Amino acid sequence: MTDTRRRVKVYTLNEDRQWDDRGTGHVSSGYVERLKGMSLLVRAESDGSLLLESKINPNTAYQKQQDTLIVWSEAENYDLALSFQEKAGCDEIWEKICQVQGKDPSVDITQDLVDESEEERFDDMSSPGLELPSCELSRLEEIAELVASSLPSPLRREKLALALENEGYIKKLLELFHVCEDLENIEGLHHLYEIIKGIFLLNRTALFEVMFSEECIMDVIGCLEYDPALSQPRKHREFLTKTAKFKEVIPISDPELKQKIHQTYRVQYIQDMVLPTPSVFEENMLSTLHSFIFFNKVEIVGMLQEDEKFLTDLFAQLTDEATDEEKRQELVNFLKEFCAFSQTLQPQNRDAFFKTLSNMGILPALEVILGMDDTQVRSAATDIFSYLVEYNPSMVREFVMQEAQQNDDVSKKLTEQKITSKDILLINLIIEHMICDTDPELGGAVQLMGLLRTLVDPENMLATANKTEKTEFLGFFYKHCMHVLTAPLLANTTEDKPSKDDFQTAQLLALVLELLTFCVEHHTYHIKNYIINKDILRRVLVLMASKHAFLALCALRFKRKIIGLKDEFYNRYIMKSFLFEPVVKAFLNNGSRYNLMNSAIIEMFEFIRVEDIKSLTAHVIENYWKALEDVDYVQTFKGLKLRFEQQRERQDNPKLDSMRSILRNHRYRRDARTLEDEEEMWFNTDEDDMEDGEAVVSPSDKTKNDDDIMDPISKFMERKKLKESEEKEVLLKTNLSGRQSPSFKLSLSSGTKTNLTSQSSATNLPGSPGSPGSPGSPGSPGSVPKNTSQTAAITTKILGKFQRDARWPIRSSSGLQLPAKAWRVSRRHISRQIFISHKPGDFQAEELHGSPAQLFWLAQQVSAQKTRVWAQF
């Protein structure tokens, strides 16, 4: 069995002076080599991980509070606390700490001498304790000065606290308070205020337990009413006894629990209302007061949760129809505060808490409460609902789907009996309260919209082997709830402009549009079917005519989100209904004003242009170009027009479009077996026969003049035929009788076109009547010269050399296969125009009238000079 004596919770104090739960584990003490000293170690009970490793420093002040708490500060603004399950475990660890520091375990705080000077240490060690003046009216001023002078010194604070505790001094001071009040001794009352405030700043748990006891706490509050800075005393006691009344909505049988609730409320009141703001005091002066309230709340929640009879009675009365409205209001307010207190629990205890509430039927109870007319009760119920949604949205979704199924079954039976019924679903009640929020700023509607967004968010929906929560819940939501959500939108957009255009209505519609936009982004066919079938987008775009710019922008954002999906179903719906018309009209009405509306509309059209959404581009230009053609301060609309014309050109010339697709998409491929034969031929040929810098030109490129301008389709078909004839001759010819070794020279001139000239070798090969491609030679376009096979063999040899190292071969328009690695260009086909840059960002366009093989040679030359090359395709 696990030893519960050492079972602890680890807490740290955050920036808001609230305690954060760091986990539950078991504490031990031992020597840690890394820290070079005895240390406190806490290991998590769940997985054994280390929650805390803290060295027991000799000069650190440790405090023992309420018999089960040990609190200390490790560094500035970093306070730690260990909350023990049993007192025995706390005592054991406290003895270890006192043993390391050489202190008596009977004390509740260890001394800290870090801030004391040597003289103060000597003086304090020479005096065994602090002697307090006798508690008399005449010495109140002396007592107040003693308390004020002790606060700057930690050691003097400790001695003062011990003296006050040991002599029962606080109760004597409170007796003097009654005397001063009876005598109306205002000066004495002012001194008592300073004394009691100083005792709070001692930050001592033992003193708090005395001051916050049932017999003393009201007198302490009375002392704090007489602030010398105020002309009239406060009336805190009157408020606590007459105005603030404790109501037991469910009778509490445990007297200890009842006393703890009273104490916590009053101490919380002192902290929030009586004492000055914490910023007035020295840092961390009231940390123990925060801790006292925090651990009291944890204890109250635990005691209530363990009382099964209490929770059973609570939910029974909440759901009982006989419960009157006032009683139900009190129950709801109690439940809200109960849930708020639960936030102090550690995660596993909080899970058990909400699971208990769910089993008790909290969601059906909330449905009843939300149907009430009292706005305060509904507000409290909304807060409770928010706790549940934030804790476990799946639990809420499961409940509303089960409720809908039950309502469907009941409706079916009533329909058979020819009786109509009205379905009341919890989630529809939430939507109705959002729509009917009477707050001019719609604070409640904003909160409810956030809860609905959490419920319909697919990111927090579960998927199991048997069912998919996303599919089931979204199907339910669009069937039973979406019409309720969109009702105010549809009711306000029956004409060409909004029926109601006041500020509150505009705010509400903006919230609805925000949720619908979220659905477009995260839901798929559900929202698509709903928008198209209900013509939602057309109704939303009516709001573009609103006088409220934020609402018009919400409508535009909704449409932009739809266009961003690039879904052709949406696009066809937009074009069929001419849904760009409200946008264009709003753009023109906005005029030349440079504002958010102007920028948002232009960005939407720019997106269509950049993403090349062809259907929408054609629709916009065909229907709205005349209205937009004069807009010249941006190039967006002219760019759309250019896109449209390019589309028309491709439609009018499908062969050209087909050829471009072949070249750009690598669809024109040589047969794999031919490539293998060519590579085999290369390996059988001596590599030394070729010199660096040489390039090969295919016969089809040499048989034409470089300056000829031919139709692209004819040029492509001619090269294809010549390439096929080359391949056939290469496969048939096994012995090569001659070689041609053409070379090229490159001349670049700044600001002018690059000229590539072709020079044949000094001596032509036998049987060759002239340079292929030269004027007057037999190798004119359309014919095949005699040395075609020789040139093809040389081409194969050079390309094969590179092909061995190339993983992604590139094919030129003339059929030459070029390795990607040899080109510092994109892995696409070569064009007749490239860009040359000698330094980053500095491009110079050079139009090259040369063959692809010449471009290949050019890339090699430029690469050798460490110059980058880009191709334009």
C-alpha cells in the first residue's frame, strides 16, 4: 500500500499572486551530489517524473502553516509550497529542514539573516527576545511605533510575531478596541488600525489563525475601519452582518464545513475590500494571506464533493418543476460559485469533479435554467456552461445529439397522433440567447459565440473505431441548428440593402458572419451544401451596402474565404448568380478613397489573377471589365484582362496549347530502349576524342538559318520528324566513318543582343559537301543531310557522358536530352531566351537566336565563370 504520509501537492506562486498546482507526488529528503547538499525531492505519483528538486539552504526562511503546509521562497518572485495529505508527513519533512538549518522543530518559521547587518546580528543575538509594552490605552502609540520599526528587519519581524503569539497579545489588543470604541477614542482607534495592519504585514500563519477565528475576525475588521487617512470610518461590519447574508440553498450538516465557508468569505472580503491594494506594500508581504484563502477554497470544494447527499439534493431541486424561481436562482448562483472554486483543483481532481456533475445531470438542469426569463439566472447558467465547454466539449456534443435523437423519437410518435411538438435543444437555446442579447455591446453574445465556435471546431472532435464525432455532430448541427443561427441574417437581407442597419444589429450580424466564415474554413461539404442550397452568399453580399464598414468587410471576408478554397462548385455558384456585382458596386462606390475596403477588394481580385482561377477570371472580364478598365493605380485588373486574353488565345489555337503542354510537362519522351542503346554506344566510344568546350548541334538545328522566324507548330513538327529519322539511322548504323566537331563562339555586349555564330571545323569530313545548315547547302529545312547519322552519333556520345551523372534529364525542344545537373536552371525544357546575372539581383535579359545545343554550350561557359543562369519558359 502506498505511504500517504509523504503524499504532497506542489504549488508555485504566479505573477498574479495566485497558487498554481504543479502536480501530486511523494516527497523525500536526501543528499544530491549535483546540488552539493541535502535537498527536497518530489516525484510524481503518475509516472515517477521529478516535480521538485530544491536544496535546503541554511539561510532560506521556511514556514510551517496550518500543520500541513510548508512554504518558502527560493528566489525573488518565486515562492513554493508543499501541501501534505497528513500532518505526520509534514512534521517529518519539517524536522529534516530544521535539522539541516540547526533549528528547533517546534518553531513555525526558520530565521533569515541575509538582510541583517553585523551590528544588528550582534544586537539581536545578545537579546533573547522582544519585550512588548503592556497592553494599555496609554501605550498604544508606543506599541504602534514598535510594530512599524520591526517591519524592515526580517529577524525583528520574527521576534515580534513570536511575542505576539506567545503572550496572547492580539486578543488583548481587541479588548482595547472595544474600550476605545465605547469611549469614542478616535486617536486610540487610529493607533489600533496601524497595529493590526502591521500584524498583517508580518505574514505569519499562526497569527492569521488567531485573527481569523470566529471570536476575533469581526473585531479585526472593526479595527481596520478606522483608517487615519479617512475622515469617516468605513462600515465593513455593518455590510457583513446586515447586507451580506449567508444562505444555505441546501442545508449543510457539517459544522466544520460551514465555519470554513464563513471564514473564507470574510478573509476574502478583508483582502479585496478592507486592506489597501497589494502594490502599496513591500513585495510578497501578503503571500501568506493569499495562501490561506487558496487552500481554504481547495478544502471547501473537496468537502462538498465528498458529501454525496448534498450534491444529490442540489440537482434534484434544480430539475424539480415544483422548485420556485427564487430558490432556483439561489441554487444556480451557488452552482456557479462552486464551479469557480473547482478551478483551484489539480487536473485529475477537476476531471473527477466535472464528471460527477455530469453524472448528476448538470446539462439537463442548465437547459431548464436557460429557459427562464431572469437575465441574472441565465447569465449565471451561461458561465456554468462555459466551464463545461472549456473542460470537455465532447461531453456537451454527446448530450445535445442524444437529446436531438430523443426529440425525434417523440416527434415521430406525436406526428402519428397528429400532435405537433416544438423541439427545444440546449444548443439552440444558446444560439437564441446570443441573438437576443440586450446588451448594447453584446458582451454575452460574444461569449456565447466563442462557445459555439468551440463546439463546432473539428480540431477538438474525437474519432474512434466505431464512430466519427465530426461527421455525426456536424450532420446534427446543420440539420437542427444552422437555420436558427442564420435566421437573423436571412430576415435582414430580403431586399437589395439591409432591412435594419442599426449598430446593434450590425454587431450581431458580424458575429454570425464570423462563425459562418469559420465554418467555411473548417467544414467541408456540410457548409458547401448549405450555402449553395440556401443561397447564403447572395444574402451575405447584401450587407456590402451597409453603412457600417466593419459589417461590409465581414461580408467581403466571407466571400474571400470561399474564393480562397478554389472550389469549382463554389465558383459555378458565384458565376451563375453574378455574385461579383455587389463587390464591384461597393468598389466603385468607395471611389478613390484608399481605405481597408479598397485594399480588401483589390486583394481578392489579385488572388484570382495570381492563382489563375480561369473560370472566375473569364467571368469578371466578360461582365465587369467596362466598369474596371479605368482603374490604373494598380495593375490587378489589367493583369486579369491579360490572363483572359491568354486563355482565349489558347482556346482559339488548341494545337499551340497542346504543344506547350508537351514541352512544359515533359510528355514528349524518347523510347527508353533507344536511350539504353545510345548509352551503350557511348561506353563503346573513346571519351578522349571529344575536347572540352565542344558542343553538338542536331541536324535539324543546323539546317535552318538562325534568324528565320518560323511558325512554332511547324518548327516543332519538323524537328520531331528529323529526330525520328536520326534515331532510326543510329540504330541501323554500327560503324561510324567520320565525325564532325563543330564549335561555337560567344560574344556578349552590354545592352545589346547576344550573338552566337557557328563555325565549322577547319576541315570538313569526307563526303560532306559543306557545313550543314549553311546557305546553299543541301541541308535545307525539310531535308535530311547525308552526315545526319554522324552528327547524331556525336550528339549521343556527348549526351551519354552527362547522362551517367544526371538523375533528372531535361529534353530540349529539338529532342536533345540534357542533364539537369549541367544546367543551373529549372528542371524544365529549354527556351530561346535566358537571363544572365553576374551578381545576385542584377539580371540582364539576352535573347539568343540559337539552337538548344548552343544554349547548352552557353550554360557550360557561363557556369565555368561562376555566373548564374535562369531560363524563361
